[in-house]
Amino acid sequence: MFLSDMQIGDKGIIKKLNVNGNIKRRLQDLGLIEGTYIECILKSPFSDPSAYLIRGALIAIRKEDGKNIEVELICE
Amino acid sequence: MRIIALAGNPNVGKSTVFNALTGLHQHTGNWSGKTVSNANGTFNYNKTNYEIYDLPGTYSLIPHSKEEEIARDFLCFDKYDLVIVVCDAVCLERNLNLVLQTLEITKNVIVCVNLLDEAEKKKIKINLSRLSQILGVPVVGTSARNKKGLDNLLKNLEAKNFNPYQVKYSEKIEEAINELICLIKDKVKNLNSRWVALNLINYDECLYQKITDYLNFDLLKEKEIKEKLLSIKKELNLNIKDEITDTIIKKAEEISKEVITFESKDYNLKNQKIDRIITSKLFGIPIMLGMLFIILWLTIKGANYPSNLLFNIFNNVGKNLLDFLNFLNAPSWLSGILISGIYRVLTWVIAVMLPPMAIFFPLFTLLEDLGFLPRIAFNLDCAFKKCCACGKQALTMCMGFGCNAVGVSGARIIDSPRERLIAILTNVFVPCNGRFPTMITIITIFFVGINSNNTFLSVFILTLVILLGFLLTFLVSFFLSKTLLKGLPSSFTLELPPYRRPQVGKVIIRSIFDRTIFVLGRAVMIAIPAGALIWILGNIQINNMSLLNYIANFLNPFAQTIGLDGVILISFILGFPANEIVIPIMLMIYLSTGQIIEFESLESLRKILIENGWTIKTAICMLIFSLCHFPCSTTCLTIKKETGSFKWMILAIFLPTIIGIALCFLVNQIFNFL
């Protein structure tokens, strides 16, 4: 499953970051690395971008980037 | 004099701490990237003078965008005695990332955990003394908005002999660092040799260049160092960069687990509920349009009465002044320049500008303080992406409503240089506060009627004009992305901060004093010489015709083809220093030639305009042309400064002007056809 497939309310753990360069650094700055807990909170009116709760902050990420980030869903 | 740098993630309240310490009024707002350049101020505490720099927010010291680079360069290469890293107590974990990176550069760090009040509301508890123990530097808790904890921060400014914690990397990396330190430690001057060694391993082209410039010495030209580095790189695996970052992030996670306790899991629920509505498919866009409409409605409705009142007062005072000058037997040219020239333009600018600004700015600042602006960017990002631009452009557009120059420099929050240029070049399509009053006046006179109280209609028309501006922004952004600034949309991340209750009283006072008076002051400074100049141009007669009329007549044929007249065009050109004075200039030219000499209210303005051949068509073209024409001189200079190129400034001038001319021409043709 990928970050961009997450629906509002889904929770998961980052498995793999298949992104490179700038966006990778940017995500790392925000604390998003392999093993990070993430929760999908919002989708914009046009369903892209989505906002995720990452280490206490709400961060919007575009679909293009999200589809390169592997996530493992946590079922409750 | 001790020099302090204030660093921290975006939107953690650095500027608020700065203001609280210095007593200055650096503008603050609830969104990432408010501060785009270093601000500095001074204060005195315990007989020591301090100079303090408010750096733009940065997530890490490897910068991505321009304003982050400013902060990084300051921390790495400038001289200072102390860094205060301001952290957000609500998401301390991520903030620790920057703290740990800063500790790698300098020993003298104080950590200021701000927004404690907000954390408390969300039931987040932070063990500050334990944090201080772990980090080896003073940790102070504050809530700067309420001026709490600042005494403690001040007391700690004198602290010395820190023993800062250093992140330990894997054994192999540590070994490599130590080997490199031996080789470079005599060559790095004031820089921290461990930090330089780490950055040689974690190589970044741009940062390396900066280090070389600073040292005036290329470390890699040294054979020994180069060979060592090559052998290190062979030894370590390829993902060394990731390993270094991951180590820091994991350390931050580890520390925060030790010092933070969440007493309630659902601390964000209320925020999220509001956000779900604001960003929903059904309400997202209508709510934003509604907000725009309400703000404009309040502005127009509220400005009407005080505007008229000011007109009356200024007119009476003007008459008395004229009487007084006549009583002194002042020559008619002098009273002409002073009263018909300077005084009239000046009072017009104040009467028309002051009331809408005094309403618009505080309302806008309230939204800004609340944290609404990033949601606009979030909702609109998809549309910007389709134009191959960045959603943060919406933020720069919001700033453009206040002043286009501010919007242009605010474009620094956009990482990609290409998308940043697009935002800069299109910012002028958002009508700034200098143009609002012009538009409102024209709309009131020609579309709504002065005496009818149909505010709703004027707001509706103004909203349409603004939406036209948005449409043009999108079209031009798209056009630029396909031609001059070819490229694909780059990736972006946008932080949506928690809503914060705006400090209403403070917002109103500050936005009136800092913004309104500032913008008005600028307009007044320009209105005074402009008023005099126009009076002179209008009263120097050659063959019974004033110089102004010659120029206006010269421009007239062209102006007529785009539905305007020579006088309007010349007013726009003379209004280049500040858009606020376009209507007063126009009025003066008409007055110097027409029958009506007294100008008392909007009603007489209407008579003047109609007497000079204005129709609905002229009004529409005037509205379009005030939306799309060359930016004012301040904005042009800012564009030049921000893009570093004369070429882009010229394009920024021609692009909207040509579009404006084309649109007006089209409207004119349609009317001629009808």
C-alpha cells in the first residue's frame, strides 16, 4: 500500500521511501523516515493533496510524492 | 554587545519571542514562512547590550528554499555569541531535529520550548529539566504570546560553559569523522571541525562551496584530505546521507519519548473536525469564496460612511485654508499648488484609502493569525499543480492583497526557483490595497449608484473582478510553464498549523499602526510631490493648452481603442510610484480642464467623469486596466531584487500590461459591435 492510497482515518507505518533528491530531504526534515507512524487526516476538495499527521504536525503531501512512499496499514 | 540568533522551525513563534524581547513589532502570523529575511533588534538586560537576529524558519540546516538558506548561512558562518533555538512544544519531537543539528555547529545554544500554553491545552507534558540534562544546554519553557517564561529566558542569556550533547553516529562514521578531524582541524578557522568533517562525508555541493568561500581555501584540493575522503567513501555504504539523517531523527524520537507525556490521545480532534469541513469537497471552495465575499462586504460597507465624513471634513478645511491663504494675499499660483494641487490629492488619498485599509488589514490579519491561509493553499494546490505551479503560490497571492511587493518577496517560501518565478510574475494580478479603493469607487459610481445602498451588488462585482484576477493568474502560470518557464510541478510539502485563537485587540492595533499607517504613509509621501507636479503640468499653458492636455491628447487615440481616454492612461503612468493616486491625478486633470471646479463627494466625482465622456464601457475598461497593468515602482524594484535580474522585471511589467490592453481592446470591440 502507498501513502497516496490511504483514506481519511487510516493509520500506518512508513515501510520504504522510494523518493529521491529534494523531496526526500524535505520529508526527512519533517521526521518522515522508515518506521515513522503516520495517520491520514485530510483530503483537499480535489482529493489531492492529502494531509497527514507526522510526529505531531499536520503535513500536506501531493499524490505524486505519496505514491512513491510505501506504507503498512495498522488495523485496530 | 552580545549577538544572539533566534532559530527554529517555521511557525514556532520566533518572531513573537523576538518582539517580546526587543519590544519591536515584527509582523507575526500563523503560517510557515512568515519571516523571509533576517530582522534584527537590540535590547538591554542586566547592563549588557544584546543584538538579536530573527532568522527565517528552517526545518534543518541543509536548506531547500531560499529563506532557509539565509538561516543556515547565518548559523554556520556568521559571528554570534549565542543561538536560541525556539521549539514548538506541541510537536517538540520534530523540532529536536534542528536542535541536535545546531548543537553540532556551536556549543552556545539555549533551547526555548515555546507555545507551552498550547501544549498544556492539548494535555502534552514536557519534562524541561530532563531535556536540559540530556541536551547539556539550558532549556527554558515559554509562552511568548502571553509573555510567560521570558524572565527565565533572559536570565539564561548569561549562562556559560555548556556541555552540549553530540549525536553519535555508527562506529564506522565516527571513526571516519575522527580521522578527518585530525587532517582538517588546523585549516578550518572558527568553524567546528567535527561539523566540517561530518559535512565532508555528508557532501552537499552548495554547502561545500560556502565552506570553501568562508575559509578562502578548498579543502578537497589538499591531496591528503581528498584521498582520505575517497577511502572513507569506499568503506562506508552508499546510503551514508540517509544514515546520518536517520540517526538524528531517531535520536530526537528517543529523547522525546523520554521527556514528553501525552495525557490525552485525541488532543487534535477539534482542529480536525473544523479542518474536515473547511477542506471538504462540498464546502471547501464555497467557504473560501464566502470568506472573500464577507471580508470585501465588511470593507466596502464599513468604509462608506467614514469615507464620506472625511471628504466633508477635508473639504471644509480646504476652503478655510484657501480663505486663509487669500487673507494672507498669497499669489494665486502658490495657493493653486498648495490647495488645488497638494492638498486635494493628499486628502483624496487619505479619505479614499484610510477607511477600507483600516478595515481590510485587521480582518485579513485575523485570518492570518487564526491559521486559515495555509488551508487556502491546501485546497487550491490541485489547481496550481495543473498549471505546473506550487500551492504555496496561494499564500503569496493572499499577501498580494495587502501589497504586491510583500507578495513578491513572500514567494521565497516556494522551493523550486521556476515555480517561485511564476508566483512573482503573476502576483500583480491580485489587486493590492492601493488598487482596491480605486475599484470600489468606480464600482460604486457606475454600477451600483451612489445613493442606493446596494452594498451586496458592489461586493459581488468586486468579487468578480478579483476572480478574473485569479483566473488570469492560473492562465498566465500555465502559459509560463509551457513556454518561458518550462517544467513539471515539483514536489512540495505544506504544514497546516493548528488553529490559534487570534489576539483580537493586538491584531487590530498592530495591523492599523504597522500596516495601514505604513502603506498610507508611503502613498502620502508620493501624493505630495505628485499633486504639485500635476498642478504645474496642468497650469503651464502653451498656446492656451496645458502641458497635461498635450500629453493626454497625444495618448488619446491609442487610449480610445482600448476603451479608455488619454487622461486615464496618463494617470496610470503618473501613478507608477503608487497606484493609490491614479484617481486623484485623473480628477485633477479633468478639473483643470472641465467646468466643475469644486469637488465635494462621490456625486460630484460622478458628474465630472460623465462630463468627460465616461460610460459604462469606460468604467469596465478602467476596472480591467487597474487589475492588469504594470506593477507599482516599489513592486518592480522588489521583483528586480528577488529575481536578481532586470529581464524578469521587464517581463513583469509587460506581461500584465499587454494582457490588460488586450482585454480592454476586446471589451471596447464588443461594445462597439453592440
